[in-house]
Amino acid sequence: MLLRAYLGLKPAAKKPAKRPLLDREPPPGVVGWIENHVPRRTGLAATLLLLAASLGFGIVRGGHYDDFVAALADSRNALANSAGFRITTVAINGRKQLSQDEVLAIGGVNGRSSLLFLDALAVRDKLKANPWIADATVIKYYPGGLQIDIVERSAYALWQQDGRLSVIAEDGAVLEPYVSRRFVLLPLVVGKGAETRARDFLALLARYPQVSAVTKAAIFIGERRWNLRTRDGLDIRLPENDVGNALATLSRLDREDRLFSRDIAAIDMRLPDRLTVQLSDAAAKAREEQLKKSVKKKPGDAA
């Protein structure tokens, strides 16, 4: 300013303030407060968040969530595989019924999986959820080795319930529907609850080979007691208690009197003090005719 006065120059004129292109009315109280107090770019962040939420809602609502997650997992695994964490060696120990491909498929391990992002606990849980696998251990060896140790259940018996035939393990777990002839020689148990009680009863039955050899099926009645059905169609109704003594009696009678070779339809052992034998229809008719022939006529009887 002193220099301008010494040189006799006029002070610079002030530039007029720029007028907004559009006249704007004072905003309402809430909007004005937001404009004055909320940091800049918050609106942009809120808009992006709203768009992301809308996208997520659309994915879930449209039933594409699993596909979206799978696509993200595949992209992540592809990056890890390119970095050297591809699964190159797999060792599976303990398998007998299941193939290596079946074990890997059950555990969710495929050609796109990377060792870096493989969740060993999740793979183990998937394996244990399969009825054939009683226990499993999953170990990762970086950069590309995977070891899976499994304990398989064994097929123990066939179980029939409501017309369906299934293969069961010793603990009663249903392994699979009966479709393979390789299980045809397994013992057969029938009825509700028979799958969980089969192990103890079949172990007891095995102690009496003469009875076990002729048994076709063990039928659990009323979830309380067992019946036996022999290969010749003979029904043996066992008592609810003291089953071992009843099986021992059957074994002795067959050994001494060839019980299972006789023409009978049923044996009832439910009462503790007696054994009731029901003849077959043919045997009953033959016995009735024999009794008629053996009756002698008395003197004076009408012809």
C-alpha cells in the first residue's frame, strides 16, 4: 500500500463475489445442520454402502448367494495356487469301502482347492458327517501336501423298516440303502428299533450256532422282544426276558429231537413254564386223520 501511494497508483479494485448459477432457498433445519456439521464425502460413502447393501440383498433374494461365495472362493484359491500353494500330493489312509475320489468329494476338496485357504477343521467335519466315516484327521503339509486319515465303519447287518432295506453299522448307523449284492450275506433284522439293538442280540445268537445257522431274520416286536424266522419259514417267538436260556433250549431240542426238521409252523416260548408248538396245516390235517383211524368203535354203536 505504501508503494502504491508513493508511485501514485490507485488501489486495486475488489473482484465482485461470484453469484451462484442458481438461486437457492435456505435449506430446512435438518438438511442445513447436516451440510454444516457432517464431514464432506460422507454422502458418497453412504451411497456406496447403500449400493453394496442393495447388491447383497439382490444376491440373497435371488438365490445366488452360494454361487457368489463359490466364485469368491475360486478366485481366492486361484490366486493362492498361482503363488505356489496348489495341492499336488494327497495321502488317504484307512479307507476300505470308500475310494480316494469319494473321500475327497465328501470333504469338499477338488482340483481348484488351494492348501493355503483349505479349512482342515471344516473338511474333517464334512468327513465325519458321512455315515461311513466314524472319525477323521486332516493334516496340511505346506506348500502342497494333504494327508487324510479316516476310520471307516463296517457293514454289520441289513435292517428292514417300513419296506425299506438298509445297510447298518455295528452301532446302528444307517450306512446306505441296500442296493449292492455284496451285502447279501449279512444278517437281517426287522422292525423299529432293531438297528440299535441288533449288535447285542446277534452277539447272543452267535453263541448258539445250531439256532443261528437256520435263522433267516430276527424280528424286533414292539421294541421289547425278538422273534426268529428260519429259512424254512418257522416262526420262533422268544420271551422278553431270559433270551439266552430260550436259545439254549432250542439248541438242545434240535440236537436231541431234530426240532427244526419237523413239520411245524411256530414255536411259542413267551411263557416261562411251557413251550407251545404249532403244527403246519399239512401236519395238523395228517394228525387229525390219524387220530380218527385210531379210534375203535364200541359194541352196539350205530354203523
